[in-house]
Amino acid sequence: MADCVFCSIAAGETDAHIVFSDDEAIAFLDNRPLFPGHTLLIPREHHEAIWDVPEALAGRLFVKARMLSVAIRDAMAAEGTFVAANSIVSQSVPHFHLHIVPRRRK
């Protein structure tokens, strides 16, 4: 999509701190993190909301989110992670993305 900042990041046209990339997805650090290490995982193809993501791709994205959750947890010496997605409401960029956020108790 022409005006989508996440599509621009996926295409390499906009700078981002990339932490993972393959043929169908890319993950980068959030520019307004809840906590250090807050990462966004997006499909390279533009899909606005979770219900727009093809089922097979959705499954593969969650496998990647699982892998990234372990890597982020370990890299940030966190106790766990929070994985979430907004669809339309509270979605600051209209391109489906998963938030992977390192977390500690209290």
C-alpha cells in the first residue's frame, strides 16, 4: 500500500531497527516502545486487520511470534513476554502487526 509506513519498512524504503526478516514477515523495534525490546512483527504483504490475514499466513506469523518471544525474552533478560494485536481500534498503523513485549513481574 502506497502510504503505509509498515509496507515502506518491509520494502526497505524507511529505516527501522530490524531484528528478524524472512520472505513473508519482518520484525523491528517499536519506535514508541512500552518497554525496551518492544518489537513489532508484520507480514510483508499489506493486510489491515487480523481477519484480513490469510489463515495459513496467520499460523506462520504466530510460529514466528513464538520464536521471537523466546529470543526477546532471553535478549532482554525478561521473565516472559506479552504478545498482542489490535484490530482497527487502537491500531496506530493500519497494517496488521503483533506486539511482542518483554515483561517482568511487578
